Amino acid sequence: MISRPTIFALSSGRPPAAIAIIRVSGPAAGESIRSLAGSLPRPRHARYVTLRDQTGDPLDEAVVLWFPAPHSATGEDVAEFHVHGGRAVIDAIITALGKLGGLRPAEPGEFTRRGFENGKLDLTDAEGLDDLIHADTDRQRRQALRQLKGLLGEKAESWRRQIIEASALIEAGIDFSDEGDVPDDLTKPALAKVAALLGEIEETLAVSAQSERLRDGFVVAIAGPPNVGKSTLLNRLARREAAIVSPYAGTTRDVIEVHLDLDGYPVTLLDTAGIRETDDPVEQEGVRRARSRASSADLVLWLIDGQSSSYEEREEALRDAVAAKGDSALWFVRNKVDDAGPRVSGVTFGYPRFDVSAVHGHGVPELVTALGEFAGTFFGSGEGGAITRARHRLLLAEAAGALRRAVDLPDQSPELVSEELRISIHSLGRLLGRIDVEDVLDVIFRDFCIGK
């Protein structure tokens, strides 16, 4: 087996920092410690040393850790240098490592990939790690951490193992029916096991419908005619000047996006161009984009001018809002209600309505509270769901479909059942990144002692 190159990289945050961690993984990891620190410490015991380059010049006072294979994050020999987090210190150590034979800088994600290839984590674990790194809100963090700990991977591995056992029963009945220690009619107990597993997978698919959305959050579009305060409301909700505010109609020409953490839920807030008829080609494109984004949002906040209340204006607002919202949920927000008295919120045209002053902030806390409640209802129990990516859902659906076909076969032909189980095993193997055609044979020979 050809030895892999040893890789190294800064594995902590961007400098400067109090402490930086430089990780080395591969067959020359031990040599990197000997070269810079003099000798190897005891495995998994920290040692305080002076690091020196190849000429003997000191680099830093550091803590060194040694993780011999296979008991490491990557399954290979791993060295860690915990050093002071200044840029010059990090650069000096990286330069010294680069001068050692057999070492090269790591590529993006290469440590995690080596851990996956060496069986330290499956694909769902790796995806959970990626989600954890990119989590923006507390709820995203908790979901990613559960995924990293095997929320889906452990379930999928258990299902795959049990389907392999069921398949082994059927294969044994087909191929080794003349052996004395192989019972007759193994298809029925195998299908009973498959039916139970099918129910578990379908239940997981059903309760995880919103988990994928928690990764990306839900989208709220602020829409309405020009000059009703859309950009002002966006800035008020974002608590910063994210959009240009002007008394002139048509100031906002493109869609402005702001990402918020709303009670732990990730929210993308969109400020769209004022929707009106115009001859300006640039503004026309802005209006087109506004309508498109509003119709694809999860919720549309349609702003109306609280200082205008003619019947014709209300009818026009309803017509435009319903035309723009598409399949999105719709709330009316009556802006420029500038008095500081109690907010009068209720229902307009059969849709929820909130009275606010985006300039002074009156009524905005009540709107934010309602948005938080909407987010909780929107995500439901999705935070605890096992499925967080479309890839998970599609492969589980493939596996469930194959199991369903196996259970529903009219004559329950062992050969056809076996083929459907093979498809299901393959789908779960793709989900985990572990596809091994020898698994079924291993179970057969282990359980039935064929060929002893």
C-alpha cells in the first residue's frame, strides 16, 4: 500500500489569537515532532517544550500532543502543536514544517476526509461537522451537533445492518437450501423484519420534513408600493443601516438581503423594490425581481401607508399583495402609525395585520414577537429531525421505496425480494459512504457456518 503524504495546516481560528493549533496527520507526523520538539511525548499526554527550526533557532514555547494511529481524529498518526497565536509565530512553524521531507500543506477538508476514509466518521457525521462550522444560530448549532454525534448515521447504520441480515436469510434460502443447517422458508421472517424497518424509515422521513429548512432558515420578504417605509423597517429589524432610506420613490432597485438570528431561528430578511407601474427599465427589473422573491418567500410582509386609508387604496393593496405573494404566507403591516399609544393589530382582508412606526419603533417589538412565533410554528419539531439535507431525504426515500416494493411483491419471490433489498442496502450505503458487496456473504457464513 503506497504511503500517503503527511499533511499539515492551521486548525484553529484566524490569527492573531491567544492560542493557535497546528495539526499534522500522516506517517511523518511523529518525525515532525522529533524535528521541532526533540522527541515524542507520551501518547495523548501534553508536553511543554521549546520548538526549534532545522538550524536550532527557537520558534516558540509550545504544548505538543502526540496521537499515534489508529487512535486519532483521522485514524493516522497525528501531531498537534499548541502555540501562541501571532501571525509571525504561525508562519515560522508552518515554514519549518514545510521544509521537512514528506510533508505538504493540507487541502480544504482533507483532515475530515481522511477521518472518513479511515472509518472515524461516516458521511452524515462529516456533513454534521460542516453544518456545525457554518451554524449561525443556536438552533442550527444544536441540530448540527446532534448530526455530528450520529443522529442519522447511527440509525442508518442500524437499518443497513438489519436489512443485510434479512437479505442474508433470503440468500441462504436461495443458494444453500440443500444444507442441513439452513431452515426452510426463510423469506417470511426476513420480510417481517423488513416491514418493521420500513415503518421506522418512513416515520423518520415524515417527522423530518422541516429539518432541512433549519439549515437555511426561512425567508421573509418586505414588499409593497414605493415610499411606504420598507427599507426603514428592514433597518429597524436589522438594527443597522442595511438599506438606503430616501423620500424618493424607486430608491431601492435590487433585492437587499439581511440575515437575522430570531430566537435561535435563522431568518433571511429581504427588502424589495417598490411594486408599481413604471417606464424606467432599471426600476422595471427591480419590480420584476421584487415580485419573484416575494412569491418564493415563506412569508411576505406587505407594507401599506397607515396615513392613507381610502377604499381604493385598500383595494389596490389587497390586489397587489395577493398577486405578489404566490404561495407565501401574507401579513399586512400598516406603517407610519406614529403615535406612541397601544398598537392596534388584528386582521385586514382576512390576513394578520400589525400597526407599526418603523421610524420610531412603535409596534416593532410586537411584530418581532409574532415573527418568532411564526418561525417556531414553521419549523415545528424539525430541530429534532434526523434529516438535514436533500441528499439524506432522497437516499432514504430510495431505500424505503425498495423495501416497500419488497414487502408488496404479490408472490414474494425470493429472488425479486433479494434484489429490492440489495437496492435498499446500496442506498443506505451511499448515505453513509460505506458500500461493501461482501457484507451479505459475511453474515451468511457467520450465522450458518456454511462450508465448515
